[in-house]
Amino acid sequence: MKKNDKYLKSPDLLPIAHKDRSISTFGFSVLWVGMAVVLAAFALGGAGVQSMPLIWVLLASLIGCVAIGLLITLIADIGIEHGVSFPIYLRAPFGTVGTHIPSLLRGLAASIWFGINSYFGAAAINGILNVLTGFDNWFICFFLFVVVQVVNTSIGIKAVEKFADLAAPTIILISLWMYYTLVDTADAAGKDVWSWVESPASGAVLFTAFLTVVFGNMGYWSTLAADISSLSRFIKAPQYEKNWFKRNKGALVGSVVALPLTQTFVVAIGGVAYIAVGNYDPIVALQESASGIVLAILLLMIVFAQWSTNTTANLVPAGTIFSNVGGPKVPFYAGVIIAGIIGMVTQPWNLFNMLIPFLLVIGGVLSAIVGILFADYYLLRKRRVNVPDLYEYDGQFRYHMGINWAGMISWAVGGTAAVIFSNYSFVVGFGLAAVCYYVLTKFWWFKLYKQAEIEEPSDEKYLGITVGRDWKIVTDEEMITEEQTVIENV
């Protein structure tokens, strides 16, 4: 085995076998309950009710979540079918070297979001301790909260699942309590949460505000839409199942049912919080509407929600990406630690007020990657992938010096357009990048660099779980063992 091949075969990034997939349909839905309770959703609700009634805000949120949920499920099939993670599959549309550029952007975004959510959770922890003991030091809470989350995620996917099982029912119960507490506060101030609007909009302004909420919801989860395969490769799925919907039931129920319902309810809490006390931040709202042990219990939901979101949606993807960039010398747990450090040094407390613009820009740039993944996996390869070559230095994904320039150009075009048209960032970035990539590869790049699964579209050779295959990648250690066995037999 060549030294460069070994670099591409990090043990934590090898395909997950069917028997090792542990997340059930219900388990993935539980993960979504925890992931969907995020600061961004509160912010979208608070911003929305400033120009339109809460019911319209919730409708926009539901539309955005269902749309992105469908896209998440489409991309999740990469992990379910082949058991490979996001940075590994990204070698197909970007090359064995080129994969590091877009994946590092996602890793950086995930780390920043980890920091923001940790700061939000630390503020809630500080509030609980202040109520119970009089302690008041948010930075110590922040540091300790980061450490606990990093340790929890470093243990592996089973630890993430177990925490989600604990967090989800707690989040549901306390969020209901939180909603009714805030509604009572609004009623006491003479405000009907379903009709109150700060500055009523109409016509084109109302339509723009509606779309901002739709694309805001889509923009936030475009990060997970891009790298969902890092998580979906652990979802249980039936072997030899040719029906796409039955094979992807776990991802579909979680992303198209659990995500929209949970996040839309969280958007409602953010909207009601703004109506009640003029601030979408539920920590501030709750501190003005509750006290004592009631406040401590309500704030506990915030802590659990940020912890659950961070482990699944931020630390797992970021740890996987940094492990891929670093090769075998950077195991998954080291990648998680790197993400934790980045989340702290970027000073998330200073990023708070830039949340919505940041959502739209980063969502647009990453939506272009989602578009490229869709075009590469479904339109060009038709779900067939030469998985062994993803781990070979001189394989078909080597391209030109390790870079697929069709992917790079398409990403630049789609990402730039998404930033320019930020109000419609996801649709613009996704659509333009997908079309550009399809045209460039079909009529140029793949004529220069032949792709086995496109030249010879065999299901038996290039499909995974649909034909009952577990992709087996021979590592350096296994090759040495085989060579020793041959020598001993001789």
C-alpha cells in the first residue's frame, strides 16, 4: 500500500457495515427533536412577528423545513446506501485533494455554530446556578459546558444517541411549559399572540418577509443537508430493498416530520417571546416572566437543547471533517477537540447580533455544495459509486492533481450567486451549482476523466445496501496481516 493511500484510509472514516448501524427511525426522530431547538429558530420567530402575524411566520417555517427536510433525505441516501461520510463522498465531485476546501468550510461553520450554541447554553446554566446558589460567571459555565460536550461526543455515536434519548422528552415537556408561560405574559400585557404585529407589512414587503423566514429555515439546515451522510451512515436500513422510500424511511420520518414539527414550534416560542417581552432570546424572556425554581427548570430545557444540537449537528460533522483532513494521525475524537477549540476562540458572544445575515450567507454558500452533491449522486452516477476508489490515491477521483475543477467552478458560481441574492440564497445556490456541475461534467470533465460507474452503470458492482453489499476497504494493517499469513503458509 502506498503512503498516500494510507492517508486516505483513516479508520474512523471507513464505510459503516450494515450490522454496525444503530440509529432506528424513532432514534433519528429523537435526534431531530434535540437538534431543532436552536437559537436560530428563536431568532427567526422573533424577526418574523415584527412584520407579519405569528400564523404566517409558522406557515413559512413549516414550508421551509419540509423543503429542506426533503433535500436532507435525498442527500442522506449517500450514507444509507454506501455507508460513507460527507468528506469521503465529497472526493467524487471535488477530488481527493479538492474535498478539503468545501469540507473545511463546513467544518468551520459547524465549529462556529457549536460555539454560538454553547454560549447560549452557558447563559442558561449561569441563570440556573444564579437562581439556585447566587453564582454568576457565564465564562466559567461556557468553558465547562464546551468541555462536557466535547467529551460526550468524542466517546462516539452511541453516547450521542443515549444523551438524545434523555434530552428529547425533557425538551418537549419543558418547551410546552415555556410556550404557555410566555403566552400568559403576553396576555397580561394585553397582547394577542396570534394577531399582534409590531410593524404590519403588506404587498411586496410582506412577501419578502415571508420568504426570509422560509429561506432562513432552509439556510440554517443547509449545513446539515450538505454533510448529513456523516450521520445517516449510522441509520438502520433494510438490505436488498430497491424502493427508495422504504430504504430511506428512517431519514424521511426524521427530516420531513420530526424536523418541521419541532422547529416550527420553536419558531413559535421565539415569536411569542418577542411579543411578550420584546426579545426573541427565551433566556431574557423567561427571566422577565418567571423566577425561582420555575425559571431554573425552564432554563434547563435550553441547556439540553443546545447540548443535543451541538453533539449531533455540529461536533459529529466537524470531527469527521477534521479527521479526514488530518488523515490517520487525527482520529475522530481529536477532530472533535479541534472543533471545540475553534468554537471557543471565535468568541461566539460577539457573533450574536450577526446571526440572520450569517445564516443567509453561509447557507447560500453551502447550498451550492448540496446542489453539486445532488447532481453528482443522482443525475450523473444515478446512486452508483465506485467506493473503493474514493480511498485510492491514484484512483478515478484523483482527477487533475487531486482536484475536480468542474466541482470547484460550479461551487464558485453557485456560492457567489447565493451571496449576491442573499434573500433567495438557498434556491439560487442549489439550482445554479447543480446545473453548472451537470453541464461541465457531462460535456467536459468526465470525458477527460472517465468514471467507471458512469461508463459501466452496473448495480451489482456499484450499489451498496440495495444489493446487500458492505463496502470493504483494505487498510494498511490488514494488508500487513495478509502478507504475514501468506509468508507463514509458505
